[in-house]
Amino acid sequence: MFGICNLAIVPVRSEPSDRSEIVTQLLFGEHLEILERQNQWARIRMQYDDYEGWVDSKQYQIISEANFNQLSKEAIILNADLIDYISAPENLLLPIPLGASLSFLNNNEINTSNFDFEGTKTSGTKPKSALINTAFMYLNAPYLWGGKTPFGIDCSGFTQMVYKLNGYKIHRDASQQALEGEALSFIEESEAGDLAFFDNDEGNITHVGIIMDNNYIIHASGKVRIDRLDHLGIYNAELNKHTHTLRVIKKII
């Protein structure tokens, strides 16, 4: 079975329970494969990044395999504003966040609610220089484990969404993203838009941020914020200390 998210933001959980942790989110218009059903819950695999988790079966719309395959071939079209509205003939207005998927709108078999969108869209691949401007759209967004929107986002959700809005696909988790791209030996070799990864005392990748010019980094820690970056890691001037230990810098694109 297959489905599409027909609500603004849907939590994807690690277990089939409302009390289970949120591991990521489905945004409006994202499509998925249903792997398993358990009472009111469905274990799904998101088409965009193959991420798996559990969602409430009332929070998506069933589509056919043919429509799923067709939608998977369509160019990715996304909402480009912090928040906008999808409208339907019965004067329904549904708010959708930055990065919501709009590729299905021209498919009448999928768009059974006759949704319409008149806001700003983005699609295609942008220059790497556009990544930082997109990252600024999330500035001061509160940190939320599993989040992917300006209303709550985690470190790797932030990097994935910034890249996605500019036409580049990377994985969902920091540890997965750290396996992509080309490793750089020194910060001086990096350029704006490259990713910096940070590890914990056990050597596990636990954090990621986007490198800016002049040894700054924008990342989600408490909120999406800008801090200094040096060979040791992230330096928080407010706390007067390093908060994250640098592991590797990657040129993804």
C-alpha cells in the first residue's frame, strides 16, 4: 500500500504509540510506502529519503501504486515561504510549512480534494551559494528532536531541508550525512554550504551544521543559531566555551 501526507506536519515515531519519540516528520505532500499495519498505526518508508517509522493511519491519504510511482518521477516542487496556505473548493484553508511538497497538485487522481496553491514555489537545483540564504529562513527556529520545520527542527533535519530546498538530496540523520561527500583536511579548504560534523565522547557523530564564510557556522542547538567555528569545534561566545567537538568537514556538492 502507498500513501501521501494530506496534513501540514505529521509526526513519525519510533514505535506505534503516541508516547513514542518522534524520529522525523512528514510534511504536506510527501509520499510514502506502507510496510506494515498494526491497529491504528502504520509503519512507513518515506519515498524521499527511505526513512522509516510509525504514523497514525488517520494522518495520510491512500494512493495507488501507479500514482506513487508517477509521483516519484515528478520534479520536486516545494513551498518556498515560511508558511503558506493550500486552498480547496469548500473554502478550506490548510496552512503548510516551508518545504512542503506540491508536486502532486497537477495529478487529479492524487489531488482528490482539489487542493490549489497560489504561493511561491521552488524547484530545480540552485547554486551552492543559495544554501546560506535558505538557512537564514530557519534562523531562531526552536530545536525539536525529529523536527523538519521553522516551528521546530533538529540539526540534521535543518541541513537536509536546506539542501532539499535547493535541489540537493542528502540523508536524514547526521550519522548518515557524514558518510556522504568528500572529506576536507582543514577548515580553510571549506566554503559556504559545506557541512561540518561533530562527535561525542564515544566517537559517534551526533551533530551537524552548515559552514558559512569567515569561520562561522549555522546550526540547530537550542535554536537555529550562528556561532564561531575553529579547528576544535563550535565556539559559543555567550557561554564562552566550545560546545561541540569537530570530527570532519564534508563537501557534499
